[in-house]
Amino acid sequence: MSNITAIVPRGEGSGFALAGVRIREAVNIEDAGSILTAEIADSSNGIVLIDEAYTAELSSKLRKQMDESTIPLVVSIPVITKWEYVHDRTEIVENLIHRAIGYRIKLSGD
């Protein structure tokens, strides 16, 4: 059975843990980069989730490694640190689908 691992800022992993996701907390971008490198090399991982704020700051070499990795699949996700209305839920899902498959799909609200 493959693990799902999330690399998130310290203190932001509770929701993932409640869903059964293994948490790796990073204190800064350097820490996130070294954790990501280790998690890509870990053969027990099937999916590695990483906060998109970290992804934006990674070295181009590590981003390329992340993009080319298929097992584990590395997915950059937004980690919400404030609970306030920022975007429409449909817009968030549409953006995630667009990043995942490369096509923009319009979801209906019905």
C-alpha cells in the first residue's frame, strides 16, 4: 500500500492528519526542499502533496525532478492558513483540474 504524504508549514497539517495523510512539517523553504527530496526517494510513497508556496520557491532542478516524478506523483496544492472566503469553491476546483490535466474545464453550479 502506498502512502500519501503532505509537506506543509509547521502547524498546518491537522486537516491532512485527520484524513489519514502522513504529515511532514517544514519550517522554511530549505527544509521543504530537503524533505521533498527524501520523500521522492522514498519508495513507500504513492503521492506527495506539497504546499504551492514552497513549490514557487524551489530550485529549478528540484521543480524539474518534481514534475518528472511519476511514482510518487508530486502535486502542488494550496494550503489554506486562514479560514476566510478567498475564492469561489468551483473556481478552486477548476484551477486544480487545469493544473492537473492542462485543460480548463468549466463546472456548472447545478
